Amino acid sequence: MPGNIARRPDGRWRARYRDETGRERSRHFEKKIAAQRWLDEVASSVLTGNYVDPSAGRVTYRDFYAEWSANQLWLPNSRRNADQAVRSVPFGDVQLKTIRRSHIERWIKEMSERLAPTTIKTRFVIVRSVFRAAVADRVIASDPCLGVVLPRRRKAEAAMHLPSVVEVGRLLANADSPRVSTRRGFRAYVALCAFAGLRKGEASAVQVRDIDFEQRLLHVRRQVQREYDELVVRLPKYGSERTIYLPDELLVVLREHIIGQLPRAHAEDWLFTVDGEPLDDNAVTWRWRATRNAVYLPTVRLHDLRHFYASGLIAAGCDVVTVQRALGHASATTTLSTYSHLWPTAADRTRNAASDLLRQSLGLT
């Protein structure tokens, strides 16, 4: 990239070069050494692949997002979440090249006064991905999100609520109570969440053919989501199709459900329905709310049953990969970040090992 420096009639120095498109770029300086330094910096950025067209960053954040997001392979819910995050930023109409870290920090501070740390992190990750895309496209030279500190989240062990075995038993016993609904069949739904670890949408999307009573397996192949006024069936979250090994007791519950609720069921029939359609989010929510209120457990979330299942696997000695596969997590890292506090520590294992040795030595085993 050739460049040159020339002295202007007014005594200043003009440094100029032609960019990769052949367009001339120039700046004026009071001193020649400053002009040379600028040319050297531009040449270095070209050699390292970090050159950014000075005019590229004039696009606003919102306009760049609109163009970039149109090319993303997002599910509708992901797109809605991204749109919501971008609408929340106060710098949407600001040119990308003028956005500084202070803009991001003010936005984070404003959100921290009304939103939970997890929500803030979710929005921040989306907004940051736009800046990273702008850097990758060489629209801006650096990501202004670097170094931004987010509000501290509660530790997993403090934020997670694990219902007890007794509480889950009470929920199961009352899931089909007339106080919950005149429609029966929700007990089996609760059982799938508590003893197979299914997400809400996954449980709603189970079909009769997904249950292999002979092999004692459940195939998780899809999930149900409501998008606006339409029910949509798609692959499970993060592509977490999986096979779950079912206990005999859960198979009994599912068999009784099919006999009682779907006596003439076909293989492709939904296991849980309202007017022939799978249970949507609203139908599940009010049934669950009525169930937990019937047993005076108003703070237990349906997703807590998934944590209950995971804690049971861990307590039984299952390793990280086994728990990951059973829950359909994208990686073992996700499993560890969520449930690491439930695994026995080195201190626990040391005490248990020493206890076993002592009991053997004393003839207590």
C-alpha cells in the first residue's frame, strides 16, 4: 500500500495513501513525524490484516444489526430475543466507530436497576456478538465490550432450588387432583420431568412411539413451542436429541397414562393433549401452578424437577458425561457449571474412603 507525505502551502503536512479499493485516503498534521507515524500505523494494520476502512464505521449499530441478523441461522425465539436485546440499547442510532466502552457500561448500569443478572448477561452476549461481527467484517477496529464488568450472579448452589423427595411425591400425588384440573393425565407429565429430566417443551412433544417399553427407553426427538398464535414442533433445544433410560416405575406410570387417557392411541399420537393438540406453554403453566398450589409449594418451578433428576443421578454416583447425556446438555462444561456443587468433593471422598477402611478394620461391615 504505497503512501507519501507532502508539505502543504499552509505549512502542514499531508499524508495520503490508497486503500485496497484504490480510493485515496489522507490526513493533515502539524508535524512531518506525526504524518509518518500515521502512515506507518496504517501500513502495519494492512500487513497484519487489521486494516479498517475509516468510513466503514459510520453505519449505526441498529442498521448494522439489521443487515447482519438477516444472515443468521436463528430459530424464531432466538431472533426475538436478539431483537429485544438490540431494542434495549440506548446507542442504537450511534455510529459504530463512535461507540465506546462507556456506552456499554452505562447501558449495563441502567439495566442492573431493574433486571436480574442472568437477563443482563443474556442481552449483553447478544449485543456483544454484533460488535464482534463488526470487527470480523472490519467495520470497526476493536470491540467496545472488552473489559465490561457485568453484575455478579448468585452462585448456582444458592440460586438453585432442589425439591425434596417428599415434595416431589406430594406433587405427583396431586397432579391429577380435581382441584388442579378436570382433565386427567398431568401426573405422567410431572413424572417425566422429575424422573427423566425433560424440559417443558420436550415433555409436551412426546409421542406414544417415543416410548420403547420393551427396551425401557425414551427417545427425545422434538420440542413444542408457541410462536405468536401458532404451535411449532422442532428439534430439541441445542439439538439435544437423546435416549433416556427409564426406570420400571416410570414405565408403569406411562403405561397407565396411555391406557387411561389414550385407549385407542396410535404410535404418532401426542402423549399429552388438549383438543388433539400437544400441551402448549400456557396449558402446562396453569396446570403446574394449580398442582404446586394444591400442595402449598408455590415457589417450586417445573424446571426444578429437572434439577431434582440431575441431583439424583449425581447422588447415585453418575459421572459428568452420563449426566450431560441424560439432560441433553450441549457440553460437559454446561453440566459442570450448573451442577458442580452437587458432586462430592475430594474431602467427601477422602472421608468416605477412610470411613470404609475404619469400618472394615473394626469388623463393622
